[in-house]
Amino acid sequence: MTSDGPIDSLSLEQATSVLLCRIGEITLKGQNRRQFEIRVMQNLRARLRGLGAFQVDLRDSRIWVRPREGTDPELLGRAAERARTIFGIVSVSPALKWAGPVTPAMIESAAALYMRQLLERRPRTASFKVESRRGDKTFPLTSPRISAACGAAVLAACPELRVDVHRPEVTLYVELRSDLILYHEILPGSRGLPLGSSGRALLLLSGGIDSPVAGYMMASRGLRLEAVYFHTSPFTSDQAREKVLRLAAELSIYTGHLPVHVVDFTPAQLELNEKVPPEMLTVVMRRLMIRVADRLAERRELGALVTGESLGQVASQTLAALACTDVVSERIIFRPLIGLDKDATIEIAREIGTFETSILPYEDCCTIFVHRHPRVHPEIRHAEEAERDLDIETLVATCLEQIELVTMSPDAL
């Protein structure tokens, strides 16, 4: 590599390491847009807390993150990974920023310097292209001319590289605003709406694949979540309980701190086993769980329930069976997986990091207490008849009296 021309007039010490975080759907909002912007920045600051001290600002419809004095700039890599989990952020780019005023020679120097530094870390890189964006329309060079000038400067400083505008190994992005910003990565974010912008809900969390994905999907629409788990010791093991709590911790990467209400469901389950016709056991059990969750949501001032049910996936998820459970809830029940097949749900579970925990071989009560031939298309009157020997109010009250609250966070992983 050679070093000549204007490259020697600029240095990395003059640049500031920053994160450029792009917001997507929020920009379509009207008069309440500012509220969404404030909330996504609050969520980002909370997620970065404990990692280091960072300045988080909004400018030009983008969120900028930079380390405060005393915080190691090398932590920006970890900060970028955390920023990607924040709902409302569509992509993240670690970048270098040189303060203005910006001149053509400065842009060329910065481009050559940036690529020389990148080649030190990725020496096998062979091809590149430059994409420029001129936010300051008073600047004398157009975006194509900026790209051409930067490309020539890079080739002069790094003769081992070649230009490939169709399939480059590296794309150097050059943005000219009041400052000069350079980056080469655009890391996908979690998209959606900022957590807490759409209210609060209670997730019925089990140890399976579906319910963590359902929680993730509703959190991505701005719902702040709490969770409820129905534990039936000794029929389900302590490992099953720990599995669910680990799923909650994995989900909390996206939802923030996640309160989990662990219900001792064993006394209720034993009474159901004794008094409910076997073919109706699953439906009646689900109705009781929904009643308990609905009452708990009322206590916690949560506006909705969330489940991982998918239409037709199992006998308790037929249209008729779902209607039997809906009728006992005073709150809306969100089922974001309702139209997905299992493969689609598994794909999301892998993406968000819950799949491997979900397939651990520890069964919950919804798996254990299932009749071999359940009624597939029960009517509401069938469910009511199956419950005639039960004191539903006492069962619900007993469950609500035996709840352990455990708050999970990413720190538990």
C-alpha cells in the first residue's frame, strides 16, 4: 500500500467513533412521532446502561450513539449488538465521523484512510465500491462525483484493491451532512415499534417453541410484557421451570426486564383430572388458565393476553376450541402466530435465540395432561357441562394466591 497526496493531512485521531441507528416505521407517524422517537431513545439508553456511558441523540431522523468521556470506544461493537435488539431501530452502522466544515480533499483523505484501516483488519479484501449521500445540497460536488473522487483516492492508497460496482466485497458508504460520516456495515435491527408505545400485556409462557415467539412478535408491535407460567410440580420437574425462566431471560434481550408470575397449578390440575371428562380436559384446563391470566392481568393493569396458539396446530387450537377459551376472558387475546405454520415459527425462534432452549426435553403441563383422543370441535356448552362439578371461582382464587414473581433479565444468561 502506498501513502501519498491528501491522505497525510487527516488522521484517525481526528475522527469520532459513533453508531448510526436508523428508525423506520416511526418516521411515518404524524403529530405523535416525537413521542415514539423519545421512547425508542429511552429504551436504547436503558439497554446500554451497565455497558458504559453513552450519549444518545436524534438528528436528521437518525439516532446517534457515541461513547462519553471515559468510556472505551471499543465497547461500541457490543453497543451495536444491543442497539439491534431495540424495537423501532431498523439497522445499525458503526461509523467514523469527522467534524466539519467538510472539503473535497478531506473526503478523499478520509475515504483512503478508512479503507487502509479496514484492509489491516481484512487483508484478503479484493474489491470495493463507494456509495455517497450528499445531505448538504450546497456542497460543490454531487453524490456521483463524490463517489468517483473517493474511489480514485482509495485506489491510489490501496492499489491491491479493484472496483466492482456489482458484487463488491466491501461497500464504503460516504455521507456528507454538516459532518463527514463513513461506514461499511449496515447491520439489521429488530424493526417494529418502540417497546411500551402500544400498552402492556400478559404473555402465557410455556416451555415450548411457540409462546416465546409470540411474545417477541407482540413486543415488536410496542407491547411491554409480563409473563405467567403454570407449574405443576411434581408432575413437571424443576428443570421445566428453569427452562421457562431461561426462555424469559432470552426473551428479555428484546423486551427488557420481564416479570414472570409462576403459578402453582398443581392443586387445580389434580381437581381437573378428577372431575373433568378426559376428552374435555385440555379445553377446560386452557379455560382455567385463561381465567387466571385474565384476573392476574386485571391486578397488574395489563390490557391484553398473548398466547402462542396457531389455528389447527393441535386439537386445542381448532376454531371451536379457541372460541371456548376466548369467551372466558374479559381482555382481548392476541395470537400473533395464528396464521403461521410450525416451520415459520421455528425460523423466528432460531433468529431470536430461543429455539435451542425450547427443545430441551422438559415437558410442561400442557404436554403431560393431554388425552389421547380429545374433543376436537367442542362447543361452549360442552365446556360448560364439563365444568359443572368445579368451583371455578375457588380454583381461580387458589391459583392467584400461590404465585411466585421472578423478574428475568439478560444478566441471567
